[in-house]
Amino acid sequence: MAKEITSRVNDYSQWYNDLVIKAGLADHSSVRGCMVIKPYGYAIWEKMQAALDKMFKDTGHVNAYFPLLIPKSFLSKEASHIDGFAKECAVVTHYRLINDPNGKGVIVDPEAKLEEELIIRPTSETIIWNTYKNWIQSYRDLPLLINQWANVVRWEMRTRLFLRTAEFLWQEGHTAHSTDKEAIEETERMLNVYAEFTEKFMALPVLKGKKSANERFAGAIDTYCIEAMMQDGQALQAGTSHFLGQNFAKAFDVKFLNKEGKQEFVYATSWGVSTRLIGALIMAHSDDEGLVLPPMLAPLQVVIVPIGKADDIAKIFEKFEPLIKELKAKNISVKFDDDDSKRPGFKFAEYELKGVPVRLAMGMRDYEAGTIEVTRRDTKEKSVQQFEGIGNYIEKLLEDIQANIFNRAKTFRDSHIREVNTWEEFQKAIEEPGFISAHWDGTPETEEKIKELTKATIRCIPLDNPQQDGKCVFSGNASKERVVFARAY
């Protein structure tokens, strides 16, 4: 199976595409730019969703659902917002089909034109804030902390499964607050939730920071982000959290009566992550043999492959039955693969391709000796263990695998961050994989010129940035801090 996957060294992009298809995560659909998420890929998303949903609820948020279709006029109310999304919007113009009088299937009924076109949501700020104005009357209604799990559509010319598709799944939080201080605290809180999720569950280290003005979300005062490094050294924006100020409240007239009895506009935030996290998971950890999944997000954490004839396999299953119950009681997913239509070697390759963290194998010789072969996916190390007490060993092994995958990614990331001080150094460094720490003069003009010349963008202005006087790597003008540049997905 691994022979069907292009090597990362030879063609990283093709390696990624091969892996998504061969591992059964997703497939191209008949709708250009859209994908079919297959059961194994969706199982990863469900685990991500469950973990994030709990984290949201633990911080006081509740789920709701808002319409897929948004009146076009709503998007006209916040000028910078629509300017950011206008070219990506899908528009519904008619509400009915009719049979073609020429007998060629169905056609759009020309008499069924909508009075106002509807936009398939590219994001939901407008429809949600139009609703919030009916929900918020006084300070007692605040804060309003709502999240929705949904799909969105943004037309894309160049698509790649999970990373960039016309339709994708995500969550989007939208909150309302009585003060700017509370809203900024919420923005930062949710950024920290995302960082904790990516590092704890995805085993993916991230840089936390703010976006430059050029890279901010359309309509935001400030955009906070987490940036991750993929194995080819390029950056991937793994999550964003936006402080929207009063922009949307003013656009949709969302006011509240404060404790002093005065009317004020509320302060807003929005934040989201999407199924592109599955793409990040693949590109950060996997190898030429297939997926490498952190145990906390692996749909199947342990697979048992018995070796022998039918009678032997029945005996081995009886031996494993108590262990299977023990592992399930510990919330460890496990499968006993007794499919006799596939050879053990084929199964080994299949589960390696799918990134199952732990593989157990037992033949009759092991059965008689009371031993078991254990293979961990992250390092491919094999060991022979005593069967007695193997449940506790597996539990600890899964924890070790999770930690090792994170540490490996962090070591790679940290070793590929380079500090440069001249334009010559910058140009040389950007041709190598990794992030660049460099001074920037803070102007959009310099940022755009660097992007034009090198295809590198400012990924973030790190939150833990020490003030450090210097000179801009491009213009030579004064700079008070370093920012992180990289080429990105």
C-alpha cells in the first residue's frame, strides 16, 4: 500500500493527496471544488468536534443553529465585511425548477426569480447579529455566548481536500458583551482554547499571535491566530479568534440598556476552526507509509490481529475477550480483526496506512508462551510483551505515543525558526523550509512588497513578543518588535 503513496521528499503535495485518498479520509465529489468526507475522515472530525464542544461548554458557551441562506442586503450593512467576502459568495437567484418544454430535463423557472437574492453563508456574522438585536435588550442579557456547528461555502478556484474546498465544515462562535474589556478577554480566552486543543489533542505545537492589519478578518478590529508548521516547513493557520468591537452592533443596531439606564452598542467577538484541521493533522505527523494519528484523535486506537487457522483464531479471541472489555472500560477503542479474507501482512499494512496507534499480534506460539507482539505506529518499534497486565501497558503506551508525536513536531518546529536581520538573509532563508523571525516597520506597504517578492506573509505578531528595537528587514526603518514570516497554505 505504501508503494502507492508518493514520497514526501519527491512531491510533498502529491504525497498529501495520495494519503487522503488511499487512507480513505475523503474523495472528490461531482460538484467541482467540493469533497466527500468518508467515514474514517468524518470519525476524526467527530472526535475533534466532541473535544472542542466540551471545551466550549466548559467555558460557558451553548450551541444554536442559524440559517444557511442570508439575504443579500445583510451583507451590505458592514462595508469591510462584504468587501472581504464578495468574491467568494455563492448566490441563490431563483426558488423553483420546471420541466423543460423541450424535454431536456429541468430548467430554472424564469418566473420564479427571488425579489432579493440569497447568499449561501460564507460566515454567519450578518444573520446572527440581525437576530441578536431581538435577543439583547439590557445588560442582564449579556454576555451572550453562542456557538454553532455548520457548513459554509466560499468559492475557491484552486482546491485541495480538507485544506481548501468550496464547502467545508466548521464551528463559529459569536458572542456579545457589555464592554470592550470583556470582549477582548473572550477573544483571548477562545484563542487559548484552540491552542490547548491543538497541542493536547492534535499533538501539534502552535504559535499564538495577532494578525497584521492586512491579514485581519474582514470587519474585525483585531484578529488573533494560532499558526502551525507542517513537515514541509510551510505555515498553516489552525484557528482564529476575532475582536469585532462595535462594528456589527452598529451595522445591525444591537443596543443594550446599561446599569446606568443608558443605551449602548454591544461589543462582539467571533472565532472558528474548520475541517482544515484534519489536513493539518495529516501534514504535521504522517509519513510515507501512511497516517500517523495521535491516539486522542484516532478513530481506532488499538487493533488486534490474530494469526492462524480458524480454530486458532477462536482460541485467541477467547484469550483477548477480557482485555477488549478492559480497554473499552477505559474508553480505549479496540478492534479484533478476524477477517479471514485478508492475510496478516495485508492487515498490518492497512492499519499502518490508517495510522492506528497500537497494533497487537498473536499467533499460537505467542498464545502458548503467554506473550504478545506490540507495534507502535509513531516509531514502528516492535516489542514482545507478557500478555498478563497488557491492558495497563497499552494505556501507558498510548500516552507515550501522544507525547512523542507532540515532542517530535515541536522539535521540528523549533529547529526551523530562523532569526534574520538583513534583506539578503531573508531572501536566502525563505527558500528553506520554516518560519522567519524578522523586524518589520509596521506598514502595509512593506508587508505587501515582501509578499510580492517572496510569497511570504506575516503569519503572526507573537503575543509573547518582547519589545526589541531594530530595523525593518526590508525598508531599514525603525521597528519595535519581530514578527513571524512564512509561506503558507
